[in-house]
Amino acid sequence: MSLHALTIHELRDKLRRGDVSAREATQAVLDRIAAVDDKLKAYLWLNPDDALAQAEAVDRAGIAKNGKLLGGIPVAIKDVINVDGQPCTCASKILKGYISVYDAFVIKRLREAGAVLLGRTNMDEFAMGSSTENSSWGVTRNPWDFDRIPGGSSGGSAAAVASDEAIAALGSDTGGSIRQPAAVCGCVGLKPTYGRVSRYGLVAFASSLDQIGPLTKTAADSALMLGVLAGHDASDSTSVPQPVPDYTAALGQGIKGLRVGLPKEYFIEGMDREIDAAVRAAVKKLAELGAEVVEISLPHTQYAVAVYYLIATAEASANLARFDGVRYGLRIPGKDPIEMYGKTRGAGFGPEVKRRIILGTYALSAGYYDAYYLRAQKVRTLIRRDFEQAFTKCDAIVTPTSPTAAFKVGEKTDDPLQMYLSDIFTISVNLAGNCGVSVPCGFTTKPKLPIGLQILGKAFGEETILRVAHAYEQATGWHKDKPNL
Amino acid sequence: MPEMDVSYVAYLARLELSATEKQKISAQLKDILSYVAKLNELDVSKVEPTAHATPLTNVLRKDEVRPSVERGRILKNAPDNARDLFIVPKIVE
């Protein structure tokens, strides 16, 4: 098999045995990018010389000798995470030309583990969107059908991993932005528990919901990546000082006797028939593997989208206040600072970001705060309690990741509410703060498009959901099916 | 539900919008606000709000001097700077 098509584990074995060098592996992935990225546009920025120099440094240090977890593994980074000396635009015109001046915590971790940082992947502007169509720099295409979206907001990272343009990638997930693109592109996407991975160096969208996580080709790779990324960081006051378990060791335990909950609210009228069938077949498979399937209820599910779009936009309106033309990025001159801020932000932000800033500012404004923002925070409590209740009856919850497979480019751009509703299965977890992973669980027939199975866990329950994901993957092998590029 | 005054909210957000943008956002937000009104179905009078999902409170650290990013590198990203300062339009008459 070509080097670019390997998983982290497969490539790592070859590197450690000395069958290939980090330089050869990196060159193979760069060649793959050169061959297919014109069609996909997963990358916004790439510096092959820099990537090869990093790989050579890893080779010089000796991969086999030092046994680093990601020694020589080429990884792509979503354009919302700071890498010292590289551009970081959040796919926004307002940050055009911005060069990061420090490494995010997760980037420090990747470097320490010996990873080769390939380049920057496309996304919805400031991570706001479900299709990557809100990028200021153009649309990324789904590797299975170029007329379709790769999901979002981490669409570039998902498309890159699914098309072997990276061995793994980092994304960020505020309402499903890792899991949904992973589902529609056909790879594994993990949103860790809030506080598990430091957000230091992640450009903030909604600070109480954002988490960084890996997009990988297998569940075992996801476990390996999480082990590198997770851990306490004093630079993020929401980082939780909880010991990091050996996620890889947990995988081999199987799922016999594990209680898997099926929330009845997630299997709704009007869901795509093939998705419903694929997820039900996956549940049957889990039962065959020894899991005990129990019906559960998450009664406030129907309110999650409304809660999310008030809380996320309110937090975003505050976080994005820093883009004002003073310290970085675009500036449109004005006669006084107020005029300069207005003109700069009006010219620099795209339509979806503007819409959300207006909604969030409104939800926080005098006279409406109690009716919108405070009420949403209270319903958020009810959604959290739903999960606490449910997890007294089960160890993991299984749902579809997305109600549909990848939709067509342009299909939902004029109807923001319809776009928001496509996140219906992923956002509750961000509100509750626990963890979730999406793994491939089949394909639609015409056209052939990936379907994702979402496995949700308790807070700091990543070992359990990765165990379920791994057991399912080993028993089915959907992840081996690759798009024809 | 009261009509949202988009011009006023845009001013609060320091966000200049064209007349067309205001019209479009106004119509779209009307849809979104009538959708989120479904939260009014619930009685939340006895529910505490959740601001964030972490179990942590009062995270403190020592107030110590630590190395920071070199000033020159930060200023390189600024639209306008001089003498180690960000330059902005005149604020006080």
C-alpha cells in the first residue's frame, strides 16, 4: 500500500522498523496532496520545504531510538489553531496575512511527540458552519462526490484524512464540527470532554463549548492522538487536572456486558431511511459483540438547537469583539475608532459570522438577556441532567452523527435555520460537556456516501467510547473503503 | 415577539452593515427567533443556569513574571504601529 494511505499505527511500525524515513513518508503525503488537492481544496496553506525540514529533523533524532508516539507522522492542522510562524486566518478575510506568534498547547504536544506539521486546512469562517461553505477562501469538496460538501466546520481536516492527504488531522468541535465532517467524509472524529484538551492557542468561537480533537482513519489512531493531546495546562483555566489514562490499552478489552443506550428522541420521523437502517444495523452488531442494548430517553433533545444557537452566538459576539482592526488583521480606516471598528468588521467578516454576531449581541442586550440568554442557560441545565440520568442506565449512548449524508454544495446556504438543524444530533454533547466520537458505519447507495455512527460517553469517558468504536470497526471494516479520487 | 432593530444591534456590535445586509439578516433572524421561542414551552423558574460544563471553580495561579512573546513579533501583525505602540485614529479631541 502507498505510504499516504497508511494509518498512524501502520506508518509508525514502518518508521520504527526503519523501512521508511520520516522524510519519505512526508514526501509521499505531499505528493498525494499535489495529486488530488486541486479537486478537493482541503488545504489553505502548505509549506512543503518546512514540512520536509521537520521530517529530516525527526530522522536525524532517530525515530526507532526515541520511541516518540508520533515520530515522523504527517498531521494537518485546522486553520483555527495557532502554529508559531504559520498563518492562522480562521478562513476569514479579517485575519488575512496574520502569522501566529506562538504554538497552541496541542501543537507543542504534537511537536514533542515528533509529528510533522503539514499545513493549514480549510474550515467555515471562525468555525461557524456545517459545510465549510462559509470559508472566505473557497469551498472544500467531499472526497466521495465533488458536488457535495465535506461537512463542517472542520471540513478541510476531514476531507484531508478521508482522501489520504494527511495521516491524521486536528479539528475543533463547538457543536459537532469534528464529528459531523468525519461522518460525511468517512473518517473517525473525536470530541473530547470539555476540559480534557487545552484550548490555549485555539481561536475562541464559543468558549464554554469549544474543544480540540483528532480526525483519524481508525479508532485506534484516535486513541493514540488523544493520549498525545490530553492533559492539564495551566494556560487554560478550564483545563481539568484529571489523570490521562492509556487510551490505547483500553481498546483491547472488548465490549461484552457494556450497556449501550439508544435515545428514542434520536430516531425520529423524517430521518433519512438509509441512515436509520445503517445505525440500527450497527446497534445490532454491537449487541452481537456482547453489548447490552437499552432504550433511554433524553427528553430535552428537541430544545438543544435553540439553546445552542443562543449560547454559542452570545459567546461568539463577545469573543469576536477582539477583531477590531487595532492589533492584527484587516483595518479599514475611519475618522474615529468607532467608525474604524464598524468598517473593519463590516468588510472583514462574512455573512454567517455577521448573522451570528447580531443574534448573539441581541440575546445579550438589555431587555432581552433574561428572555433569551439566561433562559437558554437554564435549559442547558436540563440537557445536562438528561445525560446524567441516561448514564445511570448505560455506559455509552449510540446515535446517528448526522440526520443526512453529505448534502450538495449550495443546497442549504440560503436557509441558515435548515443548516443549523443539520447539527441536531451533535450539539447536545457540547452543551452537556461530555465526549463523543463518530465512526464510519456504512454508505448510502445512490450516490455512495459515508454514514457516521455517533457514540457518546460520560464526562472523561473517552476510554469507553473509543473501546466501542474500536470493537465496532474491527468487526465491520467500513473504514477500509476509500473514495476513488 | 418584538421586532429586532438590526441597525441598533449592529451599532452595539460595532458592525457596519449595508442596507441589503440589514434586510436579509432581519428576515433570517425573524425565522431563527421564532424557532428559539420554543424554549418558552418549558418552565425553568426553579432551574439554575449552566454557564459552563467544567467541574472547576476559582482556578488560581501564582502571580509571577513569565516570559512572553517578543514585542516586535506581535507588532508585525498590527495594521499600523510606531515606537512599539499600536497606532489608532485620534480618540480625544
